[in-house]
Amino acid sequence: MKSLIRWCFAAILFTNFFVTDLFAEIYCYIDGNGVRHFSNVPTSPVYRPYTSESLNFRAGSFWSDYYDHYIRQASRAHGISFELIKAMIKVESNFNYRAVSRRGAMGLMQIMPSNINLLNISDPFDPWENIMGGSKYLKRLLERFDGKVSLALAAYNAGPEKVEQYKSIPPYAETENYVESVLKYYGILKKR
């Protein structure tokens, strides 16, 4: 009996000290063609930790449900549709919390450095802070533009001064495409 106990104890020690090193975190990203790429050593910031719960494929599109609990909190806190916030994150960063744009916008909702302090964000790459801050900013824009979602989205992308200058969506291809894409995903999410 004593030898059995010693053997079990030795097996537990072996498992704890040696076998755990055999498992590595897996990272994944989906390219523009919808192909999933996996790696245990990410070579680019587009890779994100992979868990089967965090990936959800519907109608040929990639959706991440990983941040839904934060998006729901932001939705309730700021009175903005869950689906609208999620559609913005899809378009802004494709759910990459480490995303940085060529203009320096950071995180899931691509917060500009000039807005970090204004929105009380200490770490723009923290998903909760980024989603709460981005949603707070969107709420301000919705109030500024009398609840007109397309104008608030245009202001989020091009800046509120440009929307006020043109009194509509500014005639910039990037902004027009941004508003169209967010509204498209917003519609898709509302039907889910």
C-alpha cells in the first residue's frame, strides 16, 4: 500500500513539474479571406489568444464573442445599443485589442491619443477601459448630433468638427466607407 501511495505521489509530482511545460498557449487570427491561422509563437499583433469559446462563425463572417460582457456593461452604462458598439469594434479593430492605426488610434475602439485623458483611460489596450471609453465618446457624439447614428459614426471617424463643417457625413471615402460598414454590421448583429 505504501509503495502505491509513493508511486501516486511521484506521478503527481512528475505531472506538475514536467507535463505542464508541454502545453503552450495557442494564438489565432483570421485573414481577409476567412482562413484561420494558428501559432504558438505569434509573429504579428494580429494574433490573439485562441479559445474555442472566443470564436464564433456565422454567415461566413468572423465574430468574436470574447468581449461581449464588456460591451454589455458599456451598453448599459452609456445607453447605447450593444449591437452598435460591437459593430464599431468589428470595423475599428476586428476585435484586436492591441490594434494601432497608422494615425496612432489604439485598442478595440481605436481611441486617439488626444482623447485618452479626456475619457479617463489609463491603458488604451485594456479591453474594458477601451470599450467603456469609446462608448462614452460615442454617447457624447450621439448627444451632439441629436441621436443621428450616421452623423455620430462619421464624427467618431473624421472628427465632430468635420461633420459640423459639412452638416452631413464628410465627403471622404474612408469616412463614408466606415459609416456604411458599421451600419452594415449593426444590421447583421440586430438580426442575430
